[in-house]
Amino acid sequence: MNLLCKYRYISQSKQEKMKNVSKIKKRILKYIDYKGINKRKFYQLTNIANGTLDKSSGLSEFGIEKFISTFDDINPEWLLTGKGSMIKSDAKQLKKEPVLHPANPGQKDAIPLVDVRANAGYGNFDSLITEGDISSHYVVPKFSRLKPDFMIEISGNSMAPKYYSGDLVAVHKLESSEFIQWGRPHLIGTRNQGIMVKRLYPSDQEGHYKCKSDNPEYPPFDVPLDEITGIALVVGVIRVE
């Protein structure tokens, strides 16, 4: 077989393989291309097995769940059916209009901006964030229905590409561990490690939570429950490009 024929054969083989790939996988490939993420990075971020996107079999329910929890700006309806837009409308709007409107403390929907950085080594947010730590108040129209308790700046890139250093995250404080949404990003106040943003999971160790970063360079770790002084769910983000 000469080189030209061999090349044509390989190209045709790749095309045939792509024809057999499930529609959901094709949409995932379209999404990561849109985000500028290669397959290797995709597998690192989602912990989905290498080569999964190239196989003709469909993606498991567990794999779809991993994908959506990692890239939560994806429109699930588009992913499953192809209908609607690829990116959630709220995510599009926030990306186009990351606008903070200055507000007075007593103003409706005013959100306090805390002058403390998450994951910067400061103390827990339940006991050390006081009125004196609030630098200003803002109204963010897209956050009005989310009812956040405050906003805080991210420090470091352990949660990249979800969050980057300098991003402002809006959080809603949890009154009970029963309201923890496993796998979603949370702001965690600790006695010795300061304030950090991590995804929370149950731990194999009794009396602990497992904390995971989105950046694969940062390994997961367990935190004792008696070390945690406050937990808040991250409900929104503003990024200044």
C-alpha cells in the first residue's frame, strides 16, 4: 500500500469512527473545542477515563454527571437532545455583563463585598468576617434570585478553570450540613487553613469531608469536621477579563 493510499485509509477510518460516536459525545467534543480544551485536559479535569470520547459506545450516566458537574455552564438540554443553546443563558449573560452596581448597605438586593480573600490564609468566615471587613455593597441583577449572603475574592488557581485568582464569588451560607450539595463548589472556613473554595465530597474517614480542587495539580485532601467553622455554597461568579 503506497503512502497516499495509506493516508486515505487512515482518514477514512477516522471518519468512520466519528460516525459511530454517540451524539452526546459529539456535543461534548464540540463544547471542549469551543472552550479551547484538548482531550487530555478534559480527562484530567473530569476524571473520565482516557479514550472515552473516541469510543463508539455512549457515555455512561456517571460520566455525563461528571461532565456537567465540572462544566456547569453547559446547557443539559442541549447536551442530551441537541435542542437550545450550548451554553446556559445565565452563563452567557454573566460573561457578557459582569456588572457590579454600587449600592447602600440597606438597599434591596445589596450584596456585601468582603475584603478578605478565600484561600489566602485568613481565619474562618463565621467568626472573623465582621462589619469592619465589608469594604462595600453592590447589586448584581443576575444574582438577585440567588440571595447570596456576601461576595469574596478568589486567591490562587487551585479551582481553575472553574475559578481564577481575582474572581469574585457570591456565596450563600449553610445553616446545616444537611444542605451540602456534594460535588459543588463551597466556601469553607477552617481554624488553621483559612478560607478556601473547594468541591465537597463525603470522606472515607469518619468525621471528615473530602475537599477537591478542579486544577489536577492540587491533590484532594480530608478536613476534620471539628476543624470547619463555616460552609457556604458558591452560587455565582463575576470575572473581570
